[in-house]
Amino acid sequence: MRVDAERKLDFDDVLIRPKRSKLKSRAQIDLERTFRMLHSDRTIRGVPIIAANMDTVGTPRMAQALAKHRMFTALHKFVTIDECKNVPNAFAFVTLGLGECEVDESMDKICLDVANGYIEDFVDFIDTIRGIYPGKVIMAGNVATPDMTEALILAGADIVKVGIGPGSACTTRQVTGVGYPQLSAVIECADAAHGLGGLICSDGGCRTPGDVTKAFAAGADFVMLGGMLAGHAECFPDGTPVVPPLVRYYGMASKVAMDKHAGGVAPYRAAEGRVVEIDYRGSVDDTVQEILGGLRSACTYVGASKLKELSKRTTFVIVR
């Protein structure tokens, strides 16, 4: 046993210090980014925010709605190949779990998603998928430390999903005691990934547009959102919630999700997710405007005319 006494930070622990700026309007801010993938050599361009691959968030209808804003969606892994045909391919990831290999050839971006990215079988699985689909973009996770970020990139991941336990519907920290403060995880993993030419996606912990800004300011290339996009019309097959005005979303490691998709919680494990009830939010467009508007405003406060410049112009101030 050892104790790391260095202070680690979450989003609530910091604010971004304002700086003098020559920018005249939020409308000047360019939120789109262009990335060249390390392994697949593909180029991705868009606003680098991704709807999480939860079955109450990462739906085909959400993908269609976010694509209009040039934002991305990681489709949940129970979306069928036929349903993928109605999804804007340029802004969608198809999700696979450990051991799953079948991908619609029309989909060029894959999200390899497991709760624990530290197991050696997962690293081997990334290598296998990279061998099968050398030309597809691979995002893989989750991890929260630099060593495993590097391991996943070296195994073939273009983008590493960073976050252990910060999500609003996740109870991993309560059930297992395992986790890592998200802001520090992003800072440390981004440094490791960028040193190898890879990218990271901050996954979890964002409750407000300000948190999204802090994730980008800390060095995240992409930010994945679950709870902030839950409860909208686009989360439901026909656009109408079952029991308005309160609706629910849940973690994919929750008992509800495992009862629905796996026939229950296996006897050797515990559920690591919760059900969250929220007000029905209507169309996702208003929420998107709030998120993107907050991000543009933050850029004007530090003089960043492009999202790409935000992390270079950020000084965090510890507030507690």
C-alpha cells in the first residue's frame, strides 16, 4: 500500500482566470476542430462534443439532432445495423463491448467501451480490432491515468476515453472505492496522449457548460456528455417520454440496464450505476445552444478565438 499525497482536482475545485482579450464578439469564436487520427490516418472535423453511448442518450435520433450542430454521438451498443443506416456517418461512433467485432462497414468510427480499461484483455482487444479495421477511427476506454492512456494508444486507439466514476449515473466510486478526480485525470492523460500523437475524450463529471469548458481547458480533445443530454425528446424512440414530466436515465452498469440487456446482475458482480429522475427537457437544441454559448463566452474571457487555443490560454485558480 502507498499513498499519493499530491492534490488532485475535480471541476468544482477550479475556476478559469479571465485575461485581457481583443475579441469583440462571441460570434467570432470557432468551436470546430480538425483532428488527424494517429493510427487510422483519418481526419475528423466538427465541434468535439460527443453524446454518451448510454441507451437513454446515444440514440439514432440524438445523432441526427446533434449532427445539425456538427456535434458527435456515440451510439449505444444495442442500436441495430439497420438503425445505423439513418445516422449521419460523419458524426457517429458505433459502440462495441469486449469481444464484439461486427461493425457495419459504412460506419468509420468505433467506440470500444468497457467500465474497466485496465484489464490486459481489453488492451489485446484494441489490438485485435485495429488489425480487423485498420482504417477506422477507434476510441477506447475508460481509464484515468497516464500509463494506461499510453498503453491504449500504443495498442491501436486513436482516442482514449478518460474517466473512472465521475458520471452522474455512475456509482463506481461508492461501490468499489476506485476513481480519480476528473480534472486531474484529463490534465495528466492529455499530456500522456499528446506526447504520443494520440487524443483523449473526457468522459463524465460535466454538470454545467462551465464544466465542459474546464474539460477542454484542461487539455481534452473531445468531451463526452451523458446526464447533460439526457431527458430530451431525442432520447426517446418517438420523441415522447413514457411518463412526462419526469423521465429517467441510468448508467449502463446499473441494475436497470443489466436487467434490460443482460438478464440481470451476474452473481459475481455488483451494479455500479444508478437511476436518475429528471424533468423532461423537450428538444435538445436549447441545451446545445446553452453549452456552445457558454463555451464561446469562456473563450472570449481568455482571448481564445478558436477552441484549439483555449487550453493554451487557460490559467486555473484553485477555489477550495
